[in-house]
Amino acid sequence: MDYYYSKNPQVSSNESTIKAHLRGNEWTFVSDAGVFSKKGIDFGSRLLVETIQITNGESLLDLGCGYGVVGIVLAYETPAGRILMTDINERAISLARKNCIINLVRNANQLVSDGFEQVPRTPFHHIALNPPIRAGKAKIYSMFEDSVQFLDEKGSFWIVMHKKHGAMSAVKKLESMYKTVEIVNKESGYQIIKATNG
């Protein structure tokens, strides 16, 4: 099966345009077949991007960025910051690059990476993750474990998960590696989890 969590989706390209209102602004995104939530911004990503607290000048890693919603919207709020958007899916990264241009975001870079494999070891103030559920728990939990090495000592790891996909188990897993783990927002079964060591 050719899932969005693959390097080169084999499904034929079929681009579409998505309009969205997020954090008080209007956005335009190009999506395509073979990427996550291709028909519209998923509820979890919407809740994540509306919840994250970021200050201008801070850095953010949008891990598993898809076509770029979270990274692009938050890059707009930190024009002096450093934003890195990564995904294993080459088509998604191509779209994220295109969507940065469409939305006039100039402080974000895009990188093809399986999890943290290609991410430079420069600490981030924030890491945002909407986990690839279809990749399985082992893959998701390895991302949790790796995240500690890529965060600033006072940095925040933000995750969105639905209760039925194991949000409460994820909290317990994160508690084994972070000092503070809290559910900072929740709606329609989705939980926004914030983990910090600061």
C-alpha cells in the first residue's frame, strides 16, 4: 500500500488548492495525492498550530511537515526565527517549498528526512509533531526518544494525538524522558501534549 509515510508516493499527481483561516490570517496551500490530509487541513494539525506558543526569534522544527501548514503559519509569527520543515515524503517537501513561496514565507527551509535522520544537531526552541499513525507505535516512539537530543534545554516538544490513537499512552512514554508533560489543549478527542525539560 502506498501511504503518505513513504519516500516516493507512486500515486499519480493531482494537485489541488486549499484555503484556510489559521491564527487570524488567511492562507493558501497547494496539496496533492500521496500526501497526508490531501483534501483539507486535518483537525489535529489545526488544533496544533492554533495552540503552539512561539515568540519572534525562536526556532521551530516542523517534524513530518506534510505540505507545510504548521511550519508556514508559525514561521509567519517568528520572522526573525529559524524554521525547518522535514518529511520523509519527497512530494510533501516539494509542496511545502512551493507553499512557502505562495505564502511569502522566507525564513523556512525544507529537508527530506526520515524522522530526525537528516536534521542538523542545532537545538530548537520548539519541535512540532503530528505523528504518522500509519507508521506504527515503534516509529512514533523513536521520534519521541530522539526529540530530546534536538531541543534547547528549555525547549518544548508539541504533539497532537487522538485518544483512540493512544494519546494517553504517549503521555506516559513522554513522562519517561521529559520532566514536565501536560495536556495543554483538547478538543473532539484530540489532545495537544507539551513536553519540556526546562
